[in-house]
Amino acid sequence: MKDKVNEIKISYKEKRAISKSPAIKSSVDAARLLFDHWDKDTIGLHETFKVLLLNNSNKVKGVYELSKGGITGTLVDIRILFAVVLKSVSVAIILSHCHPSGKLMPSEADKQLTEKIKKAAAFFDVKVLDHIIVVPSGGYYSFSDEGIL
């Protein structure tokens, strides 16, 4: 019977010691780090969704690009998002996506997605600390700062 099913193996490897990673203390810290991880040649071309993975001290475990979309939207598969969160043993996350148009205000779809992810995260005892929209100019919008998280 052992040879008749696939074996599932889960692993997580750090290439950089978490102790040397920056701690996120504000939306400014998160937005700056996220913007630095965006491809400046394509940030104005299509929407991309990323997640910032954090440990219990809000130290950065990594940035994961979840999806690339079109000019006005991108698909976020919550199952893949939480597969990454759980595999990396992260206890907090900061969601982020770009608006190629440069518009900083979140859409109704952005708000609904954030709420859906927040509810799913609560089930796993994972904190959603913020959702940050970045634009090609480097500006950002923080759901947390605006009180809508």
C-alpha cells in the first residue's frame, strides 16, 4: 500500500537568518520594503499581488509574489496564499498589490478581498496587519492607517 500513494513532504528553508531581517514597525516600513521588491519596469503595466510574511516579532521572513494580472486586476487564490503562509510558518502577513493607474484609493473589490482574507487568516490564528496599495510613483495607501482593516 505504501507504494500506491504519493508522499507529501513539507519544508521551509531560510537563506537569510531572520535575526538579520528588518522588523516592520509601521506602514512606511512595509510600503518602502514592498516598493523596493517591485519590478519598476512593470509596476505601471499590470497589477501584481504580493504578501509580506512575518514572524511573531514582525521580522520579515520574505516577500512572496502571489499573482500577476492585467491592467485593472489580478486573481488572488486564497488557497495558494495560505499554503505559502502556513508553509513558511508565518504568524502575521501584510497584503499588497499595485495600481498601475497610480490611483491610491482601494476599489470595492480590494476591500472585499481584504475582508475575505482576514476572515480566513483568523481561522489559522494569522494576523493580517495591513493591506498596502503601491503605485508607480512610490506612493502608497495603507488600509490599516485609514482604519478600514
